[in-house]
Amino acid sequence: MNRREVFRTSHRMAERGDKPGFYVIVSRGFIAGNDDISTVICAPVYGEVLGLATEVVVGPEEGVPRTSAVRYDFLMLMFKDKLTTRAGRLSGSKLQELNRALARALELSTGN
């Protein structure tokens, strides 16, 4: 498991209307790749793109069935064992978008 990978959960999630869904791993590599740590921070993928500055648009290239949005305003801590299927990963340019969207969602200064 690595940062920027897209996973699907087969578990029904109350936060998702009691349906399974897709998530992008946001945790740094040490946490995501450490088998002794049971949780990671994830961003959920939603089927509707709202055009928010805190979204990153993804689609089949990233392993999601249709054009969707990763929403970094809704970060969640998830148990790794609930992320059952690796679906894909964000490209280098999408990772840069992830970093910008995450900085906006958390209102972090980018040094500018």
C-alpha cells in the first residue's frame, strides 16, 4: 500500500450511503507501507464532479470506472484491511494536484 494509490472497499460504509466505494491513500509512505500500522488517511472518490479547488478529477486512467472527483475536504481514517482491492494509482501530475488540493483543504501555506 502506497500514497496516491486508489483502492476499492467491498465493505458497506455508512459515510457513503451504506455502499462500497473508492479511496485514494493520502498518508505518507512510512505509514501506508508499514504493516505494523493498521490505518491510513484516505480521501473518498465521488461520482459527481463539483469543480471545487479541493477536488482532483480522476477516471479510468486512475482505476475508477468513470469520471469522478477525489474530495480532500472529506479525509477519513480507514483500516487498511477495509481497502480490499487496489484499483490504480494517480500519475505524477495527479499527485501534484493531490498535494495542491490537500493544501487548500487544510488551509496550509504553500510559502507564497
